[in-house]
Amino acid sequence: MKKLYKLLYIFFGKFLFTSDAKFFGFFAKKIRAFWFVKINDNKETNINIDRNVTFGEDIKIGFNSGIGKNSFVQGNVTFGENVLCGPEVLIYTVNHKFVSNKNIISSGLISKRVVIGNNVWIGTRAIILPGVHIGNNVIIGAGAVVTKSFPSNVLIAGNPAQIKKKLEVNSESINNNYR
């Protein structure tokens, strides 16, 4: 049945209206979320998979989180709760292995899980590479290339991404009780 849902998403769901389109956007958002949940056995249904998102079958998305239009999410990725992912974000979990004295094609692949914490904002066209873990309450600037893990409560940006600012977070002001 997963294959049927995946085909429906690939040939129809990806091309439905964007989530913010008047009237039809609401229904397109619900249909894509339904197919995503069926394909990935996701427990949360209050999610947003926007138009033309390409994703694999080992992705978990937390409550009130979403992936922006034209994004690509590959492999084993876990999104926490209240994650805002801008358009055209690329998240990779697989890369080529480099072995000296071997050509790159026959060296094989390395797969490493990516984990995104709670209350994270990923800016437009950010790239997150394999093995990265992002803490809670993090802002990733537009166009950032995230090559390593970062702790909670920071703003990161650049290529490669670096901590630009520590964020002061008042835990009482973050309301995770939208349920």
C-alpha cells in the first residue's frame, strides 16, 4: 500500500496547490500530509508538506512542523516539533565514501542520520549534510551550508555554517501546547 501512496504523491500530490493558496491550499495541504503519513508511518498528522517536496521513506516529522515548497529531504531524517522549513531546503543523509587508491564511484556510500530539534527555523535554500544534529531553538540562515552539528539556542549562517549569535530563549515564552 505504501507504494500506491508514494505513486499518488509523486504523480499528483507534488503538483497540488501550495499550502497558502486560497481555499484549495487547505485541501492540498491535508492531502499531502495524509500521503506523507501513510508513506512514512508518521505519527503526527498536523504537519505541512508543501508543493513539489521530494522526500524518502524514513522521515519523521513532529507536531506542527513542515517542509517548504521545492525542498528535498533524503534518507533518515527526524524533525522535532514546531520546525519551520523554508522553500528549497536540501537535507542529505547519504554521501560518497572516499577511499584512497580507489575511484570515487566504486568506493561506496556512507549514510548518516540527520536530527533537527524542536522550535527550529531553517531558512530558504539552506543545505544540511549527513550526520548533522541541530539542537532546539536554532535559526539556520538562508543559504547556510550546515556541515557539522550545533547546540541549542544559536543562530547559524554562512558557508560553512558558523555560530553567529547565541539566542536568549525564555522557556515560558515558547508555547509548545498547541494540541
